[in-house]
Amino acid sequence: MGRINKIKNEGERITSEVRDRSMTYIAGGLGIVVGLAWNEAIKSLIDYFYPASGANSISAKFIYAIIITTVVVLVTMYIVRPPKM
């Protein structure tokens, strides 16, 4: 009887782990969708203010990329820093 309970508990643990990981992957996928939506919105904003295709548009997109990279790095550093005790 103990062996059956062990197998049952292991099955429940695996089911729970699969559910947890699946939810993590779904949330990550939705995060990518949101990020792509914002990317399109910001690209449209850049095209609105810098309608000329060429050097101005390219430089604006590089500036945007640098700013976004800096913000993401700072936010990531803030999130993963060890808590003060």
C-alpha cells in the first residue's frame, strides 16, 4: 500500500510541476506579445515624428534601442539584487 501512495504522490507532484511550468511559459509568451505591441507603437511614434526614411529615422531607432536597453538593464539589476538584511 505504501508503494501505491508513493507513486500517487509522485504523479501529483509531476502534474503540479507541469502546470506551474506551463503557466510560466504562457505568461512569458504573453509578455513577448505585450513587448511586441509596445515595440510597434514606439516605432509608429518614431515614424510620426521622423517621417523621412533615412539617417534621421535610423538614428532615432538607434537612440530608442539604447534608451530601452539602458532601462531594461537598470530594471533587471533592481529586480535581481539581493535583499538588504
